Amino acid sequence: MYVLAGSVAAIALVRLAVPSADIPFTRSRAFNALTPLALAVILGDFANWGDTPAM
């Protein structure tokens, strides 16, 4: 889960770095970056819970 959260965060950061002309403009750049970053934070939080061994 940590790898998934990290990759989603990396995609969001790449979205901020890529020029606007390379990606279709349907939403704002901030929205396209903040949504995956929020998902990465949530996944990172759940990863801690999901990695606990079953009893």
C-alpha cells in the first residue's frame, strides 16, 4: 500500500511539472494534482492499518 500511495503521489507531482499543453485541459491543474495527493494521504493512512498481521 505504501508503494501505491507513493506512486499516486508521484503521478500528482508529475502532473504539476508537465506543461499544460501536453495534457487535455478539462479541470484546473491544482484540482488534478490535489485529488491524487489526497488519495495518496488516505492510502498511506490505510497502509498502516492494512499491514498489521491477522490474529
